[in-house]
Amino acid sequence: MSEEDELAQLRSNADNLSRCLHVLLEKIENIEKKNGKEQDANSTKSSETSSSNKNDGKEKFEQVEIEEKTEIDPKTGLKKRTIVTERVLTTKTFHALALDGPSPTMTPILRSSGTKSHNYSPIHQSAILLSQYQSRQTTVDAGQLSQVEVEKHGGHLVVTKINEKANYDLRPGDVVKQINGKDVYFRADIENLKGNVELTLEPAAIHCAPPNFFRIQDIYSSAEDADRPCLWLDLEVSTGDVIQVLSKDEKWMQVRKLSDLTQVGYLPASLAMEKVSMLCPFGRRTLVLLGAVGTGRRDIKSMLLRLAPHYFSTIVPLTSRAQRPGEVEGREYQFVRKEDIYQKIREGGMVEWGELDNQLYGTSADAVRNEVRSGRMCILDAATQSVNYLYNAEFMPFVVHIVPPPIEEFTQLEAVRRTHRTRAQLQSICDESAKIGQECKSRIHLTLVNRNIDVTFKRLVDALETLRYETQWVPHSWMC
């Protein structure tokens, strides 16, 4: 056989092998597709099939690779075609991640404790899913609204007291969300109505009702007390139950149980009980965010409030200026007289204050106290003036300083953002941040460089989670 004939035969064999290999790969692919459809149709069979490929947390994958090379023999000048087929077996290692538990930063702490019974959960958004806690609609005669007393708490209109003539659909602790489909903000919104009205009601969150908490030291069942008002409200309490008092007179209290906010009714005012307060889970009562204007501290504050309103709250500042169109009393500001703010300043009742365009603005200490008493951590994006006022046992602040990156890096980051502030403006922010850091140097607990607001926010949340589980060191005077 001549070399040309041998070369032709080799080429023919190579082509045949290539076609056979192509057919084999196509058949494998069809079988895999067929198995995939069967697995989609039968999830149980799929799980059994996948489990057979797993062993001790490892999953195997096969991959076929084909490489074709053409070379020229330097001696004979003949072309040589080489087809290399590789069957690659890879192993993917995996492990399970807990979906409900402490953040990774908490893991070493929990391991070192040696305790397995804890059920810690990270800071997260909270939603009440049970049907009895959802909004409900009811139709009542408008005159029934005159039989209830309401107060504004947390921006909501809360029913704090009802009398015996009230409709049984109205309950103490309800938030009046809407009337005839329109949002309700003030007592005036439910007055002077006629005919039947449709109410949207829902139980108020704990922090959206009067912060009056008591621990029961006796046993009482309303079913055994025929003298109680509103016989259609049944309530039983026993020693150790914590209640929230919504209103009180000489003989009766209208309350609800904190273990089930739908359990509301009357309790005798003479019932033995102990006044208690709710402490937020972070061991601190206020979170002070310091930072120059433009460092993102207010955005971070808003993100925290949206993330977990059951953990965090803030205050509504006072102002002496007139209310503008579109503003709502108690939402943007509390609108008060200038003399009233001056009086609070003289009495030491202002955390911070300032003047702009001949009008006063400021933060009332009583407003901070009210938020703390609701059992949440009060967030203040404040000036350094506030740190001096709050740094004591009453407010127990956790002080965080939000700072920009170094000026060169700050300039580069600004170039890809939409704001496009000048270098002089960025330098001013850096200088102001340095000044704040120097003024409060001994009272800043955490400094965060804000290069990316999402990353900075995550670092702050991790730090707050750490407060829940780690030993904290605070000034000795705070514990005396």
C-alpha cells in the first residue's frame, strides 16, 4: 500500500470515528433531555435521581471535551490530523446554609457559648401574617364614632377607649386607617359624618399605642365579672402576663395582652400589677448617626427605618415656621410657637436646636423619651451638639460616624455618580468629617467609610446585630 493510499485510509477512519463520536454525543444529549423532562414531571423521582449522584455533600458532573489538531510532519511533509476526546469528571462540593438564624458575624459568638437552645434571628423586616392581625372592613353608623376616644400615636389614629354604646366591631387598640376609602390622620377626619360609613381597621402595633406596660400579679377573668362594661369584650389574664394599658379611669382600665394583641377588654383598676418598660434588643436606647452633609447618613437612617420599623424609630423635629402646603402636622415637623421652643431650651428640654431664616428648628428630649419607651431604638441623624446631651445613662447612645473616603478616591467615585460635585465641595465634606471626628473622638463607637451605601448599610446592620449578642462595655456612670 502506497503512502497516499495509507493516508487516504487514515483520513477515512478519522472521519468515521468523528461521525461515530458525534452520533454518540447526540444520543447522550437526547437521553439527558429526556431524563430532564421526566424529572420535571416527577419531583420525587428527580430528588431520588439527584441524591444518587451525591455522596457526603459532593455532587459529580461529567463533561466531554473534543479537541482537533492538524500538524505537518517536518520530515515527510504530510499532514496529520489528531482528534482528542477527553471525558472530564468534576466534583462540586456544597454545604447547607441556614436561612433563619444569626448572621455570619454571630457564628463564632454562638459557637463559643456552647449553647444550642438559642433561636437568634437577624434584623429583618417583620410582617404579621395571621388573619386576625390583618386589616378588616366594617360598616357602622357614623354616630358610633362619637362613642370612642382616639389618640394619635406613631402617625396613626388609635382607638384608646370605647363606651358601652359603641359598636362591637370597634375595639380598643384598633387603628382607624381609612373611612370610605380615604386615609385618616386626625380626629377631625372622623367627626361630623352622617349615615353609614365604611371603616378600615387593624390592630395597632405595640409601638403605635400608648407606651403604658404592666406585669399582672393576680388572676382575673372577665367572664366571671358581670359588672364589667362592654360584656362582649372577654379578657383573661394571669400572673406574669404583660398588658398594654390604653386608657384608665377610677374603676376600669381598657387594655390588651401583649402576647396576643387581639385580646382586649376591661380590667379593674385595683388589680395588682407592676409597671414595666420594654427595652430594645440592642442594649442601647438611641443610635446617633454623625456625619457631614453629603456623606449619606440620612439615607442610611431611612434604610434602617424601612428595614425594621419594629426595632427602630425616629422623632419628628420641632419648628417655629409656618406649615407649608402639602405638609402634615406630625409627619414632617411638629409646628409650635417660637416661644415654646425657647422655653424648652431654657428648661434643658432640647437635645439640639438651631436657627435658619429667623425660625427655630430642633429635637425635643421628650420626643426621644417617648420613642425609647415604645421599646425601639431611636435613630437620630444629629449634630455633635446632641452627643453631649445624649451621652448618659438615660439615653445610652451607640454613636456611629459616617465618613467619606480619602479625597482622591472620593473624587474618582464622584466621577461615576450623577451628583457630580466639584472637588472643592468634596474637600469641604472631608474637612467637616475630620472636624466632627475630632470633636467627638472619645465618644464615637464605630466609624464607617461610605464608599458604597449598600455595603455601608450592611456593615452597620452587622454591627447592630453584634450588639445583641456580644458583651458591651459602657461608661461606669451609665450603670450607677
